[in-house]
Amino acid sequence: MNRFAKFAWGVLIYNIAVVVWGAYVRASKSGAGCGDHWPDCNGEIIPQAPTLKTIVEFTHRTTSGLAGVLVIVLLVWAFRAFAKGHIVRLTAVFSLIFIVIEGLIGAVLVKKGLVAENDSLARALVISIHLVNTLILLAVLALTAWWATTQKTISAPLRLAGNMKSTLILGACLIGVILLSATGAITALGATLFPVNSLAEGLARDLAPKHFLESLIWIHPVAAVFFGLFLTFCVVLIGSVRKSPAVTLMAKFQIGLVIFQLVLGGVNLLLHAPVWLQLVHLLFANLVWVNLVLFTAAVLEAQKTSIPARETPQPELATALQ
């Protein structure tokens, strides 16, 4: 692996850590730790005599700013290390675009007061948009690292011609994860603003919600179960007709991550969403997303292969994506 690829993987890992810390800012209600000031904190570049919530928010801003610097370095390095027309240059450009948007959305949250105890519809909408942008950012960072590792030539890595069914199925899976994650962000917000002390209390609120955030809490866990089964089926199906070491390995990881994430979600409900478990749940949600993005790339790079009849009682599976 070349030095640029190692750096790109490091930038991806660092950004995932920043995303998880951002969730802690929300869960600890520290989003107003710097007041409505941005990019300064309470009117200061470095806050003096800060409170704990100010430290949490200021730390998030600092680590987010460093993430932006790292992406700028990534972009400059990509243009120096790869020839004109190489796919890594393009993904590096998109990485910068989406991390700038990430910062701007964060500024809107702060300047409009959509933090801490704010329970408005506007906050729910903006954090959903924030979440979608975050996932796109992680996707392009992951693809930058992946193609820096695997693509040695300028040729387009994805073979869309003749892969339309695989593209549509995996596209549906990617969109499904985005929508599911958006409901998860709203559920996490509801759990933060309207915590419950028992499963019975949670069920009672689901049946007679007093706030729109409470009425939406049940959507994410129910959708997660059904979509988890759908995603697992798609991965098994596509993995069976696209044979390569990368596809096989990522398919196994994807199934394992989905199962583990469903278990984490169930435990999260039973324990009434403690902050530490929310962060672990989010971390693995990001891993599910990144692995699915890379699985999609690997599938569309791989050649079709037929499955011998003795390996499956349903020969049509071998030709379903032909």
C-alpha cells in the first residue's frame, strides 16, 4: 500500500471518530457550549474558563477543523500523486466539497439555536440533512482510500455496462441505509430530549406520544429489522454471482456487521439508550455504511461468474443478475 493510500485510510478513520464525538455533543446537550457564536466560541478564539459543555463543543469544533485541514492535504496530495483523469482526484475533490458543506450545516445548527434542548421540527430536518451529508462524505473518503489502494491506472474502475441489475439493487441498499440512518438520527434526538426510565414507559409514550419526536421513535427499530433482512439477502445474492476475494470478504463483513448492529439496537432499547451505547451503535452504523459502499465498488469492479449447479438448488440465482 502506498503512502497516499495509508494517509487516505487514516483520514477516513479520523472522520468517523469526529462523527462519533459529534454524537456525544448532541447526547450530552453540549451543542450550545459556545453559545450562538461560530466559528469563534462565546466570542473568543480560545474560550477562557470554559464549562464542561463548552469544552465538549470546542473540542468538536477543533477536531472538525482538523478534519477539514486533513481533507485539504488529501486533495493536494491526490493531484500530485495521480495523473490527470484518475478517479482518486475526483473523489478527493468531492471529499473537500462535502466536508465544507458539513461545516456549514454545523454553523446553521449553532447560529439558529438548533442544539441542546431545542425540540423543533427544524432541528429534526437539519440533523437529518446533516446525517445524509456525513454519510456521503464518509463514502467519498472511503472510495478515495479504496481506489488509491487498488487503482493503478486511469481507467474507470466501475463497470456499469451489463451490471444494471446489480447497480439498481445495490443503489436501493445504499439509499435504504441513508434513510434508515436518518430515522436513527431522529430517534437518537428523541431519546436525548425525552429519555425514559423503563421499557413500559417507552411503550406508553409510543402509544400516546406528547411530542412529534416521541411519535417517531418506534419507526427506526422496526425499519431496522426489516431492512437488515433485506440488506442481508441482497448481499448474499449478489456475492454469490460476483466472485473476487474482496467481494467475498466484504460480504462476510457486511452480514456480520448487520447482525451485530441489530443486536446493539435491541440492547440499546432495553437499556433505554445510554449515551455510551448510542455512540457504539453509531460507530457500527458508520462501519455498516462504509463497508456497503466498498462492497458496491468491489462488486461493480468484479466480473460475473457462474455458480455450478451442485452449489445451489436454485440455478436461477446464478443468472438473476446476468
